[in-house]
Amino acid sequence: MKEYKSSEDLIDYLISKGVIIRNKKDALRKIERYSYYAIVNTYKEVFKDDGKYFDGVTFDEIYSLYDFDKNLKAIFLKYALEIEVIVKSLIANTISKKYSIKNYLERHTFDKNADIESVKRLVFNIGEELNKNYGKHPAITHYQDVYGYIPPFVLVKVLTLGEISRFYGLLKQEDRQAISKYFKISDK
């Protein structure tokens, strides 16, 4: 059974496994800030040689791999969030223009070959999300109270990327194509 080990105990454990700790204070700070598990356990296989872990490896090398991975994830997240905002905007604009800002959740908006249960589930989930956000999200509350409906450009603000992805996947092919053309790489 695993037992709690203090950061100091974990540093001593690493030293016992052959890890070179050049700056114990800095290593302790990093383990306390990011956790031993995140830094060491996640990357230990990279430093395995002949069945032995860490022999001659420095803590700084282990941490550098963790830090690189953390920074790479941050870059991916930044661009994933940007793509999410763009896709939400494109979907909202496309369906608003083509189906109106009021009646866009009706069957005629979706692909005729789409599974009807999937469409019903999407519309139900959207309704649940709107109900959950009513009174919490000012735009949802305002549009519902003043106009009696939520326009697409407000709706997309509260939908998850997963729901947006399902929404996109159920749209008519020509609407999906119109949205995806935005991301087409120019030949110029």
C-alpha cells in the first residue's frame, strides 16, 4: 500500500534511485508546485535503461521534459480555444443567415439523413444547457425574457466544444461545407 511521502522524502527517494539533484531547494519547490507524480512518474519511462530508472539522470533533465510538455500543451490549448471560438462563430452565422435567429433548432435545419434520435438528443441537450444557464448567464436570461428565444450567436457561448461538434455533424452537408471552407488553405 502506498503511503504519503513529503516532498523531502520524495527528493531522498529520487537520490536513492540515482537521480542527481543539483539544487535541492529548487527541486523541492518544483515538486511542491507541480507534484512529484506529474513531473517524475509521467516521464520516468523515458529515463529507464536496462531496467534501472534514473541512474545518472539529473532532476533538471526530468523537469525539462515535464516543462516542455506543459508548454506544448499550452500552445495546443491556445490554438484549440481559438479554433473553438471561430467554429462557434461560423456555425452561429451560418445557421442564423440560412434558418433565422429564432427557428434554427427545427428538423429542417439538420441533415435529412441524420439519425432523428441524435437530432432530438442534441436539441434536448441544448434545451437543458439553456435552462441551466437561465438566470446565470446574462445574455441567455435577457434574450429569453425579452424575446422568448435564444439566438444562435448567444447559444454558442454556453455550448461545450463537444456539443458544438455534434451540432456541426448533424447540419446539412452544404452547411458543413460552408463552415469548413473557412479553414481551406489558399493555393495562393
